[in-house]
Amino acid sequence: MLIAIKKAHRSKWLGLTVCVVLGGVVRYTWGAPDLASNTLADGSIKLTTDDARQSGFVGNAVAISGDTAIAASQVIQTAYIFDRNSGTWTQQAKLTPTDSGDDTNFGWSVDIDGDTAVVGATYDDTASENAGAVYVFTRNDNNIWTQQAKLTASDAQANHYFGISVAVSGDTVVVGASHGGGGKAYVFER
């Protein structure tokens, strides 16, 4: 599948992160609240949050699993869950870490699989300065999302940036770290 952009307003950042799954595309334009409609001219759907900010950069990281999508912003340190019902996407949850500090970069990376979402925070200082962390959220039977775990590297060190990339599949989470011995991948099992 080839996606071409004919014209984009120069103040919009489009497609920094795009996830395509079985023909579904999640596209999020940064600072999108100035557009009146959620359906764009090309027929695609623009996801907006209930507290969108012009400088929030929501959509820095996106992922989709079935009828659930996640879009995040490390600038405002928030991830948003959207559900599709009868073709309409609506915000279902706003995810923030329970121990959030300033400038953790929460929302740098995201992934979702069914009822589990993971969010990277590359500047988290829990283990060491900028060692990074990954937060695991799950959805219960009442569609409520809650934080279930905070993952850190067993060999964390300063400027490790654990969480620069994340992936989740079933009960397995894989986390990338860009520094700390040339880059590493960590596998966690629930």
C-alpha cells in the first residue's frame, strides 16, 4: 500500500508515525483541533482528544489492534485510547503513569494488543538518569484502563533510553533501549 500526501499545511506534521494493520490506517495530525470536521477530504478519519492542545504533538506514536487504537504525546506525557464502534472512533481513555514526574518522555513509543497497551518513557529517572521505563496498562471487562506494571531494565544505566521502542503480543512485551552497550532488546513475560 502506498500513501501519498499531495499537500500538507506546513505547520502540521503528518505521518511521523503511522501504523497499518489489515488495511486499517491510524493517522493523527499534530495540533489538529483547528479543523472543523473529523473526516478529512481524502475520506480518512482524524482522531482528536477531548483535551487537545495545539502544541501537544499527540500522534507522536500510534498503534492499532482491531477496533482499538492508541495515540500518544511525549510532550504532554499522555496516551489516549480510541475505540471504533460502527465505524465511528471515539476517545475511550486517557492514560498517564501513576508515578509521573516532569519530563519522563512518557508517550515516546506505544503499542497495543487486545486489552493490553504499553507506553515508553525514555527519560524516566527511576533507575538512573534517563534510564527509561515502560508502563503496561490493561482494560477490564468494564472498559476501564488501569496501569498494571512499570518495567525497567535489570541492567539500567544513565542515558539508556529504555522504552525507545515497544511491542506487545499476548503476554509478551519487548522493549528496546538505544544506548547501554550499543542498544538492546528486553523480553518480558506476564
